[in-house]
Amino acid sequence: MDVIEKALQIAGRAHQHQFRKGTDIPYITHPVAVGMLLLKAGYRDEVVAAGILHDTVEDTDLTIGDIRREFGQVIAEIVAGCSEPEKTLSWEDRKEHTIEFLKTASEDICAVACADKLHNIRSIIDDYAKNGEAVWDRFNRGKNDQRWYYTSLAASLRSSGSFPLVEELEKEVKRLFN
């Protein structure tokens, strides 16, 4: 079986019954969209598969060991690099860790993280067009903190090197917050 097809099947089962924050949209649409962004940008199949699997360890019962057994070390390392540290840390500490980590992470990890954030910001832009300022109510932190996070993430990804999706992320961050 093709690695992308296998990732779709495993992520689909893992995210079954989950929905996008504050919506009735099945959660699996997000990892699939992340994978599609990576595929469209020309990344190899392992990176696309990691994009599809990027939230499984953070948001489901799957572990990095499960991912390693099913997909190998390369995909497991990318997924691990895109997973936040302990959920017991504060929102600020988790986000600051991500911002700092991405400055020196591999291009594969940065590409998946960037595609993840790009799809998230585009979803927020769409929801903002429909719901206005009320969109910020569904987040743990409001508009100003989200602005800080996405602006800092884009700068961190830019400092780690140049790759196709970072320019799109920067453009969308400016579109939402300016």
C-alpha cells in the first residue's frame, strides 16, 4: 500500500469522531488539507504522509512508537517534531517552545509545521469572514495572542530557511491581522 494512502487510513481512524474547534467540520479535513498543501508544493511522499499524520500523536491515542512501527523512523521524526511538548505546560510555554524549536528544525519538520499553520490561518480567515470578531471566542487565547503566535511562527520559519509555503503563510498572517 502507498504510504500516503496508509497515512490517510490511519489518520482517518485515529481522528474519527473529532471535529475542528468550534465547528461541526470533521477534524480529518485538516490533516488531509495539510497533506494536500505539501503534495502541491512538491514534497516527497514521506513528508506528505507526515503532514497527514501530524496531529495523531498530539490529539489521539496513537504514540510515536505506533507511527514508527507503521511508517518508519523518518516519518516518526517529522511527526514528533510537529507535536507540542507536554500538554501540562501553559499555552505560552508550549507556543514559545514551538517558535524556538522551528528556528533550527529540519526542512521536513518546518514544511509540515508551515503547512499546518497555513491551513489553520486560512480556516480562521474563512471563519472570520462569516463570523467576524466572534471567531476569536473559540480559542484559548484571543486575537492579540493569536497575532503574536502566528507572526512569531512565520518569522521563525523564515529564519530557518526558505521553502515554498513560508511566503504563503506570511501573506495570510498579514491578511488576517492587518
